[in-house]
Amino acid sequence: MDVVKKYVEVAADFSPDGVMIPLWITWDNGHRYRIDKVTDYRRAASLKAGGAGIRYTCQIGGGQHFLFYEENYKWFVEAKVQKDSAFPGIDPDDTDSEREV
């Protein structure tokens, strides 16, 4: 499994002192996930998917997840994707071998 930067739609609110608080994440298929609690926020990098911004540590559905807000005003999550190969049994990252197909 690889981890990629996946941009998502986020509904957020602002506290009286100006802190942005994310409330919901909407996935590209339209499914909404309520953020149960924000336990931390700080400037940080996504070590798994690349990129940086304000990292919100969120409780969503009983699990802990990171949600990032970039300086370009976009939100992203670290999403797991299955490595896909057009040729089963051949690793697409294996550039050293020259196989006949």
C-alpha cells in the first residue's frame, strides 16, 4: 500500500479567537465524515504523503487521523492506495528488469 496526498472538501468553523476548527470531511464520492474531536493542531509536514501546513490531529469514527491545511488554502489527508500494476506479477517500480510481455 502506498500513501498519497488526497485533497478533500472540509467544513470548518472559527473560534472567537480566530482558530479554524474543522468539523466535517467530504470524500470525493460524497461521503461525509464528522470530526468527533480535534486533539491537536500545529505546523507540520506530512512524512507519509509529502506536503506541509497546519496538521490537525482528529478523532474520526474512533480512530486518529491527520488532516492538513496547506498555505494554498487546500485541505488534504494521507490516503492509502493499493499499488496497481497493469501487468500482474510485475512490480511497476522494478525498472532494472527487462521482461518480455
